[in-house]
Amino acid sequence: MKKIYKTFLFLFISTNILSQDNIADKISNNLTLDGNVEFIEKNLIDAEAFYRSAISKDSMNNVASYNMANSFYKSGLNAEAVNEYKSSILKARNRQDLHKSFHNLGDVYMQNKDYQNAVNAFKKALLNNPSDDETRYNYVLAKELLKNDQKNKKKDKKEDKKKDNKKEDEKKDNKKEDENKDDKKEDENKDDNKKGDKNNKKENKPKPNQISPEQLKNLLKAMNNEEKKVQDKVNKNKIKGVPVKNKKDW
């Protein structure tokens, strides 16, 4: 009897839990439908609110996650859309759900010009539905855009390198130019000094028809010597006395 009672209690609790889960699932599904109505009416903010409520009632509601990601995408909230598509992928129940989530995720990456992740997303979408022509087209387009983007980045890198080299060369040229200017200034200063010395020599050099101080000094010295000789001669004659005239015989 005791064993039967325990079994009955276990079944009652299990049934009660299942019924509660069913109620939560129903509420979550109803909220999802309400969100879909708002989404169709383009009331995206209200739609997001209903989807959030649906997920709060049933965290594994992949439809609510996928539709909320679509709502984010329509609102231009790409970062939020990426996160929610990834969440819907984790909750996906079949390959069709995976295909749709990966495909839309690829579209967001394309809009962000993140072509590498777009290629990866479309490739995974094709793995879950190889017959989808739109996904195949987007996959090829993303690969082509990725190739062009990589070429442009390489080209830009080369251009940047050229610009850096050009700047470096300009710096070197400017440095050489500054050094040449300094050398030129130094040469000019030397020339100015030489000119100054020449001017000084010119100033010291006597002008035509003019006697330099040194020449005047020598001339005065010579004149003094001549004057002294004359004076000595006069003095000598004074000592001899007056000459005596001799009478001639007739």
C-alpha cells in the first residue's frame, strides 16, 4: 500500500510539472503569435516586447528567438540581430530552422561588410538546405566580395607602405636640406669674416697720393738726419775761423 502511494505521488507530481510546462509553452506560443502580428504591422518595438516575454516563459522557444532576430534586423540593430540569430541556431529543432537562421545571419554579415563571416554562414545554410538557390547565390556573391575586399586591403597596404616610405624619404631630404643650409650659413660666415679682414687691410693700406703714418715717420727721421748733417758741417766751419785772403804779386 505504501509503495502504491509513493508511485501515485510521483505520477501526480510528474503530471503536474508536465501540465505546468505545457501551460508555459502555450503562453509562450501565444506571446510569439502576438509578436508576429505586431511584426507584420511593422510595430517592431512592440513585436520585440512580445518575443522577449515569450522567451521568458520558454527559454527554448526558437521561433520567438528567430523572429526577434528578424525584428532587430529590420530595426537596423545588426549587433543584436547577430546575437539573437546565434541563439536561435542553438535552439533549432531541425535542419530547416538551421538553414533559415544561418541564411539570415549571413545577410546581416553582408550588410556589415563582414564577408568572411558571411561566407561561413551561407555555407552552413547550404549544408542544411543545398537546394536553396537564394542561399547559393548569396554564398557565391559573398565569396566574390571577400576576394575583392582582400585585394583592396592588400592594395591599400601597399599604398600605405609607399606613403610611409615617401614620408621617410621626405624627412631624409629635409634633414639633408637643413644640413646644407647650415653648411651654407657657415660658409657665408667664413666669407663675411674674410671680407672683414680684407676691409681692415684696405683701411690700413694708404690711399693714392697719401702718406702712411709709417712712411711719414721714416721721412721725418730722414729729414732730421739730413738736418743734423748740415748743422754739423756748419759747426765745423765755425771752428776753422774766417779764411785769410792772400795778396797776389803784380
